[in-house]
Amino acid sequence: MSQQQIFEKVIAVLKRYTKNEDALNGVSASTNILEDLKVNSARLVDVILDFEDVFNIEIADEDADSVNTVGDALQLIEARIG
Amino acid sequence: MIAELAVETTGPSASAGVTSRRLPWRSRLALGVQSLVVRLVGPITLIGIGLVMRFLYGFKFHDLRDIRHRFKTELKANSGPVLIAANHLTFVDSPILTWGLAPTWWYVFHSAKMPWNTPERSNFAANPFTRVVVYLFKCLPITRGGDRKVVTLVLDKLAHLLNRGHLVLMFPEGRRSRTTRVDRTQAAHGVGRLVKAAPGTRVLCVYLRGDHQDEYSLLPVKGETFHLATSWLEPATEKKGLRGSVDITDQILTRLEEMEEEYFNLR
């Protein structure tokens, strides 16, 4: 799967949870999921679980902690996909 | 006490293969110091808070003797980590249920059994005075949705404490219920994660509700009488990673929902 495909799928997942869809238009690797996209912190768990389903990967609690930005998510997913 | 908390691998579950990460020495030392301070000031703070709840606010419990007898008997009968998971209706659920489970003076002599708490920092530790107060009542403030590394460190501290025989209290709903019923919408999955990090953890599910708690509120009404029910749970999951933590949290919330249903059926 190409980086672009991963990116598009990540954005599709985030779109379900963001309260600031405008921020999705200018999204970059440094976009903070909680602060910029206004995803509810309690929903961050659901975002990670959706990543697991969409990319057919398994994410540990500790790895989930490292996801603050869109770039963190991309990095984690790419590492899991191999 | 400091040495007791600073020891790395000699807790009761160390032989069972604790999977939690090693806590940095600074954190272990800080926990040891806090435990010692709590113990030293306990005769004043604990008995004081008990008197305030009993006489200033006039709080009471249904079947108090029975609740306390069951709590002490269960703690004596079983060793190993104990996590208290309660429903969440008011700002002061934590001291009320702690007092309901045992007289406050009892905790002066059984300091480790007074549960550690994780209050929301913006509510309870926003200024120096409240920071001191929560420190003296065994709190490790946490910022909801805050820096994940900081949240992780707090969870690691709690796992460390659980593995050393300290009781920890958490609210799996993640915030006070806006509906006054057990609310899963903001569930805090750190509860499940903590259970996984301290193998053999038994969860004491607590359902606490005042007779007049009919709507969302900051505090219970003065003179309130509380219903406090307990139920032990040993959650287990086949699921791995984050999904396992979510599964365990779900099991705990399901038990709390069952206890709530029982409460309303008997009402």
C-alpha cells in the first residue's frame, strides 16, 4: 500500500470523529488529532481501533500513546504494515 | 514506606511475571514520599474529612455495618492487586465511597488500603491550595485528553502501586454521568489497561448513589443517605493490545450497569 493510500484511509477514519472538518482540508503530518481536529479524547481509542480494522494491524496500548499527530499515526501504521 | 514503594520486583505479583514497565526511580521516590506524608498527616486529614462528611454534611449510608464488614472480610481473605471501579455521579464520590467502605480512622492504621485517586487536574489541582489538598488525599491528578506521555506515566505509577498492595480507585465512565445512569460515551479505557498491567488484579465494582440523586449535580444534597453496593470481578480477555483494554473496561462497565439495574429494581 502506498503512502498516499495510507494517508487517504487515515483521513477517512479521522473524518468520522473530527469536530473540525475545515481542519481536515489543510491537514498535514503535524496536525494534532486532539487539538487541531478537535477529536474527543475519549474517541481517540475508537480512532485507533478503526485503524486496526482498516489496515488489519494490531496496536499495543503503548504504541497508541505515541499517536498525537496525523504524522504519528502514519508512522505507526506504516511500521505495522511493514 | 519509601523503601517499600521503591523496591522494584518484590511485590506480591512479581513472581507471576509483571508485564508493566519499570517505573523511573524519581517517580518511585515521589510516590514513596507522598505515601509517607499521607501517613503522617492521616490522623488529622482522614479523621477530619470523616467528621466533615458525617456532621457538616450529614451524610449517611444504608446498611453501613454490612458494607464495611464485607469489604474488610474480602480484603483479608484474598491477597493481590485490588482496583476499585465505581460509577461517577458527583465531585465527591471518591471520599464518600472511601468512607463508606471503612471508617476514616481505619485508614490511619491501614494506609495502603486508602485508595489512590486520579482526579481531573483542571477540577481538583488548579491552584496551589487544592494541589496540596489532593496530594494529602493520595491523588495523582491527570489531564483528560492531555499529553499521552504524562497520562502513561500516571498509569504506570498506578500499576506500580497496585502491584505493591495499594488500592487504586478509578471511574471507568471517565467523567461524571450527565444522565445519572452509567454512561459509556466517555469511557476511560485506562482502567482496562491498568488491570492488564497488574496481573491477577481483582476489581471491586462499587455502585454508589444518594437517595436524592435524580439529576446531574456537583455535590450530593446535605443529609443525603447513600446506597453502596459492591461486587467483585476478575476480568479476563483473549484480546490483545488496545482492544484487550477496551474489552476489560467494557466488562467492568457492564457489571456497573447490572448493579444499577438491581438498584432501580429494588427501589
